[in-house]
Amino acid sequence: MSFSPLVDDSPEIQKQIWQIYLDYFHAAEKKRRWNMQTDIPWDQCNPGVNPAYADVIQTFCMIELFLPDYLSKQLPQVRNNKGRAWMLASWGYEESKHSMVLNDWMLKGKHRTEEQLQDMEEGVFEKEWTLRYNDPLATVVYTMVQEVATRVNYRNLRRAAGGQCPALDKVLELVQIDEAAHGHFFRQIVSVYLEHDRAATLERIRTVLNTFAMPADHLLADGRRRIAAVKELKIFDESNYLNDVVTPLLGQLGLTRADIRGPKMHVAKS
């Protein structure tokens, strides 16, 4: 997929992004850091949680496990932009916690055995995720949309599970808060690019919104069934994408549908 050419980020853009990262980092250190061992009521794990919800947790954990690819493919694009590179390092730390805490919940709640989780990891690591867009601006636009969509997934799973398991409820609460912070950061970055090169940024927003799919869906073992289950449980579908992701993002970016008019927006099939 080709886009109009970009110029290198100016010193002014890099300065703005670095300040956004500093604000993000200090807020996280002060208000948002959590401890896997002490902040989750593990003694309140409920082995009787609906197996369908445990299966969705496994799906989410599998997607998180592609973290080495997410980082190794994106970092070269932004190596010379300190704010974006440092954010990927910080983001990777938090996403690693997400995969570990989801893994721990499945194990401590007796929803999966150690052997099953080992098989899951080995299956994931046999596959390799690649960038959807070979363009650093399109990549940050995609990441913005993906992080907002991820928060919606966790929020809706938490609602669906309905407090059946206090440990799971807390896990999903904490992860959802992290994902909201990630989405806010990347939205601020996209706003910077809109300010400096509106036409190029709109081109990429338009493309991403009309071709969006969650990362690594197509790489999951039994992926079609897993994504269908997410939709059937009303955790994430096209309606959620349009109403809970696209519409809020457009408003927060100061855009309208006219700004991104193109083919009908949809969640792309993996």
C-alpha cells in the first residue's frame, strides 16, 4: 500500500512528541503503575467462570504474545524520533505485563494447565507478525485506532463477565485503564501530525479506518472461530468499531466523516 511521500520529522515535531511522552511517562509513574502480585485479588479467582470468557482471555493473551514482533518491526521506523521510540519501549513493558497477567489468571483460576499455556506460546512463536503499513505515519495512526479498539474489547469483556470472578474483574479493569492511556498518547501524536501535515495525515487516517483489523487475528490458531466468538459474545463487532472507536476518535481529533470520506468503513476480515 503506497502513500504520498513524507518528509523527515522536523525538530519542532520531535520536540512536541517528546513533551507528550514525558507527560505520559510521569503520569503513569504517579498514577497508573500496578503490581501483578499485590494488586490482583488472586485468592478470589473463580474456576467456575463461563468457559467462553476464559477462551476469549486466551485469545487476547495470544495477541499480546506477538509483542516481540510489534516492537522489532516498529522501532526501526522511529529510531530517530526519541519520543516515539521511548514510547514503544514503555508501551512494550506494559503490554508484556498484560500478557503475563492474563496468563496468570488462566493458570491460577484453573482455566488452563501449564502444559496448555506452553503449547499456546509455542504455537504463537511459530508465526511472525508483520507491519500492515510500511509507513511510520500510517503505523502510528493504526496504533492509535488499535489501542482504542483494544480498550473497548477489554471493557466489554469485563461487562460481559459481570463480576463472576473478582480477580478477573480487577485484571480487566487495570488492563483497560492502561489501554485507554495508550490510545490517548497515540491520539495526541496523530494530532501533532495533523497540525503539521494535514493532507498526508488525513490520507493515512482515511486508509487505516477503512482497512482496519485487529493485529495478529489472522495468525491465531483457530483464529476464525476465536474472532467469531468475540463477536457472538458482543465484545467487539462492526457496531462497536464504528460507535466506540471511529466516532469518538473523529470527535477528539476535530474531524468529521467528510474529512475521511471514502469507501464504507468496516472492520476488515482477517
